[in-house]
Amino acid sequence: MPEEESRAVPPASGVADNSPVYPPSLDDQQPASAGDWSVQRKRFAVLTGLLLNFNTTLSSSLPSGAIDSLNAAFHVTDNHQTSLPVAVFLIGYIFGPLVFGFVSESYGRRKCFISSFALYTIFTMACALAPTWPALLVFRFLVGLGASAPQAVLGGMFSDLYPDLRPRGTAVMFLGLTSNIGPLIGPIIAGFSTVKDWRWMFWISLIMAGANWPLLLFLPETFLPARQHAVVESSLEKNEPDTILAKVKLEFVMQDWVKRVLTRPIRMFAEPMVLLTDLFLLYQYSVLFLYFEAYPIIFKGM
């Protein structure tokens, strides 16, 4: 392989063709691509991501199994408000990917997961301690915001880990599985826990989130440009030549990040396959969450 080609960043998820060139003076420190990791290390990263996704999707439907308890606790008499704890979560779920998709491709997958899951964990606890109905709704929105990162970022992480389509497809299959199992289990947990107190459904969700943290803290960074950037920053602290700073910083300018990452969702809608798939998923999840809101009303008292 020619010397110039060996210095180029290997293709990674979300990286444009004009990806930054790795500084020649740091060739011996260039980190390996996540696709070259051992099978055990890849499986650990996939398992951690799937558990995060299961935990956050479970929280989406959690209040639907405790509607009566929430209404009684906060003296809610308007039936139109009973669906709000789930609805505001989904609103946060919509806007979260716009933030965390940008964060993951600007600062790396690991930092994105840690920051988003910290937001999710903190405000799950806030939901358990919510003093008023409006406070609960605000906290649920912020929980949904933090919960959206796995759905937005895990596909990119799997692409980092598996250049081959077959193992990547298997990982994505399990992602879809956890995305559908989580919302189904949420109302069951709520139904059992509200016998004691409605707050316990959030405490249980918080306990599950706490169990995920040890795995998350050991999750390695999979996004190669972010790992390369960390090596460059480390070399700058050791007073390496200023040319390294000039070369890399010019490639990592914020303007290019904003243009590439924030406009991608809009550009993707121009693809018929993406548009039709999104419309189908919109219909599918609309029906799913309508069921979550309807079944307590239909089967109440049976």
C-alpha cells in the first residue's frame, strides 16, 4: 500500500470522503480500527449498547401501566392529560437524535452514551421524586431526551465494529429486538410496582440504569476519528511540533461538523427508501403506543 494511503483514516460510519488525514509523525501511535478488535471486545461493546437500549426503551411506556395511580396522586381529572407522561417522553425522543447524533460524530460514541445516559439516570430519579404533575412532565421530557441516544447512535457503533454486513446485520437484529421488548415490559413492571407506590416504577428503572453504569464506564470508544483526535491532543500536551495542531485542527473545524452532521437527516429524506421506511416506522410505533394508552382503559376492572 502506498505511504500516502496508509495514513488515511479508514472508512467509518458517518465520516465523509474528506476525512482528516492522520499526522505522519504519529503513525506509530495510530489506534487500530474497532473492526480489528477481538471478538470478545466487540461482543462486550454490543452487549453494553443493547442493554442501554433495552433500559431506555423500557422507560418509554412505563407510566402507561400506572395511569390511575398517577391521576390519584396528582389529582388529575382531565382524561386528555393522562397520556402526557408517555407523550412528552416521545417528544424528547424525537429531538434527542438531532443532538446526540452530532455529539457522537463530533466527540465519539462513548462520550455521547455517557452524557446521554447520565441525563437519563438523573431525571429518572427526578421522576421518582416529582412533587407536582408539571414537574413530572418536564422530567419525563428530559428522560426521553437522554433515552434517545442508543436508538440514534448504536447503528453507527455497529458499523464501526463490523465492516462486514452479515455480523453487522445480526447486531442490528438484536437492536430491533431490544427496541420492541423494552416497551412491552414497561407496563408490566408499572402494574406490579404501583401496588406499593407509583414512584416505585421509576425507582426500579433507576436501579436498572445503575446496573448498566459499570458496563458503560468500561465501554471503549469505537469511532476511529475520535480516538485519533485523542492521540493528537495527547501529543500536543507533550509539545509535539505545531504542524500537528495546524493539520488536524483544520480538518476538525466545527463548521464542517455542523454542515455534515446536522444537515444529514434532511438530506436523507430525499432517498425514497429512507422516507418510506420512516413512514412505516412512524405508523408502527404510533399504533404500538396507542395500545399502551388504551389497554388500561379497556381492561380496567376486569
